[in-house]
Amino acid sequence: MKKSITLIFAMLLVAMSFHAKADMYIIGEVEGAGWSANLGVPMTETSANVYEINITINGAFGFASQLGANADDWEGLNANRYGAEYDGYYLTNGIQATLYKNANAYNMINSGTYEVVVDLNAMTVKANSTELLPECLYLCGAIPECMWDPDKGVKMEQVEEGVYTATATVLGTEGVDGVGSLGYVTFTSQLGADESDWSTFNANRYGPQKYNQVIVPEYYYVLARNEWSFGLSGGEYEVTVDLNIGSASFVPTGVIDYDFPDAIYFIGDIEGAGWATDSGMEVQESEDNPGEYVTEITIAEGGSYFGFVAQLTANAEDWDGLKTYRYVPATGIGAMEEDVMMPVAMNGDISFSIAPGTYTCTVQLTCVGGGWITLTDAHTGVSDVDAEAAARVVAGDGEILIVGDADEVNVYTASGMLIASDVETITCPAGVYIVVIDGEAHKVLVK
């Protein structure tokens, strides 16, 4: 009899252990929970290690297989948490994302009720909205119809559910160069009741994932629910917002007259630079080529990392302030090769890197928020973006012509998008383009 009781007790322990391991809670800024270590809403196990819940999400959230023993037991909670690739990662409605064993939080572009599915077998998470997206979306900010009044904005046209468009003029600051010349815009699904009702406006507001992000035209930017804004050079843009996937794009309707920075500043393992955020090696804009900055840099022995910014900070350790106007690799990978053009974009904290040595550095901005950087061994000659090649580029009205013989031709938009290869003529809208002929880059302006 004792052996039978012992066996039954052991089986109960195994069952209890399996049940405890199978528990899953959604935690954070969701209905019924909050950021206390012992708070969470239990999810339903619909099949082995797959959990579901319908719940209202109001902000950052995550998952845990076991809650903390008390409100302050973060060590106990975090040891059993599942989360995102990085903290603050925005899930796209209806799109499956990877789940990690960590304490990083997810977020949603739109607050509301979602069906959330966590699959521990595949280590994935997906959230499907059960609510309709806003009927209205307004473009607001430095535009004539609004001028930062919370009760005014341009009503965007809803071309399909969750997709909104508008054409609007952004007012940059005249007489100021660089980042000071930008105008800022944002979105909201509900305007304020009057000119002082910022609470309503901000409660329904959408902005970039990074503080006051300066855009590169034709890029797609991830939207977030916050009180931040996009920075644009003055001009007319066609603006598109897709709340289904949480994206925004700004495409100029004509040529933008960019007010490039008078100077940029190099920091890092460069002789004459260093890693202080309030000083750096100053490089003036070319008098002949707007947005071009050419200098010689020497990467000191034992170093390899550097960066450049449009504006320094007031003190030597303000890295948050510096990254707002810092140019970083647009691809997120900073390792450079000689004579290879690398696209750059503003706002980030990733450094460029290359082996120690002396290089001729050419930065060509195609807009205030982005452009290209090229490093050439200073001892083998300078790579001139306007150097003559066997073939040459002629910009016409609405077209680009390649005159002469060339082995390879690639045509890029100002934002780095490849639009044509190995062509003699390309028809294109007005704007700035980069044409690379047999490895030589040429900036052209199409009217």
C-alpha cells in the first residue's frame, strides 16, 4: 500500500510540475495587469505550448511563465519572461514575430483589443486586432493649415482601410542651414477641442520610433504611439500612412531646395577628433557642390571606429542629444570598405569602422537626413564623385541619359533605392539621383 501511495504522489508531482511549466501570463500595460512583478493575466493553452488571449493593450507588454512572489520580485519574474528582440519592439498587426527568452517588451502601433497568440514550440508571437482602425487621420505641425494648433490639421484621405494619403506643404525655417532649417510634422486620429487641448491631440498621436527623426525621402518609417515628430526640409510632399503595418512615407512632389549643414563634425578614433560629444573635427560644405564634404581622416593605430554629426552638443557626454543629429549606416552595419559608397541616414548610435590608416573621406548628402559616405586610400588617389569616366551622365527634363560606353551602370534615388541598371536612358520624376558608372558616382538633378 505504501508503494502505491508513493507512486501516486510521484505522479501528482510530475503533473503539477508540468502544469506549472505550461503556465503563461501576459504582463505590462494590458487590461487587468500593470508593471508590478506579481501582476499578469493568464493565457489559455489551446494546444501543447500554444497560448492565446483576447485582451486590450494600452502600451508596452511581455509574457512570463511564472509571476514574481510579490510586487517587487523582478528577479523572479524576469527569470521566466519572454519578450522581443530589443526593448520597445513594435509588433505589426497580424504579422508573426520571433519570441525570445528575455525581458524585453513589445508594443503595438495602435492601442486596442487584440487576439494574441504565443507559440513556444516555434518561439513566435502574433497579435491580431479585433477593432476597426481610425476613420480619420490628420497631418499636423509645420504646415500652413495647422501651424501646431492642436485643433487644426490636414484631414488625410482614407484610400483603403487603414491607409491614408495627403499632399501638403511643410514649412522649413528660412535663412537657417542644416537641422535648424527643418520643419516638423506628426499625425493624430483626433484633433483637440480647441487651441489648448493638447491632451486629446497627444492621446491619439502617431510619430517616429526615434525622437524628432529627420526623414530621407522615399524611405518607409515605422510609426509609434508617442508625442515625437518627423523632421523635413521645406517643400511639398505626398504623405502616406499605413496603420495596418504602422508605416509612414514622405515623397517630394517636386525638387526640394535643401539647406544642407554649413559644416559636419567627425568624432571617434580619428586624429584631431576624439569621443567627446561637444567637439570634433570640423569639415566645411563644398562651395561648388551643395551637400558635399571632403576631408582627409587618419584612423589612429589601435582604433577603427568613427562617426560624423550635423550638430554637436552643449556638453561632452550628451550621447542622447548627439545621436539625434548623428549620421549612421542606413543598413545598420558600419564596417566599411575602400572605394565603396555606403548609404547613411540621420539619428542613431552605430559607428562606422575601417582599418587604421589615412583616407580621403567624401560625404555627399542628398537630403538633410541622409546620403552617402566613401573612403579612399589617400596614397592611391582621391575618388571624386564628379570625376570624368569613359561614359558621362546628362540630366534632362524627366530623364537621365548615359552618353558613351560603360560596362556597368546603376541608377539610385537620393535615398539609395536602386531603380535601374545597365540602361542608356531612364525616365524618372524630378529630383536628385546618384548614377554609378563603372564604380564612379555622379550626382545629377532631374527637372
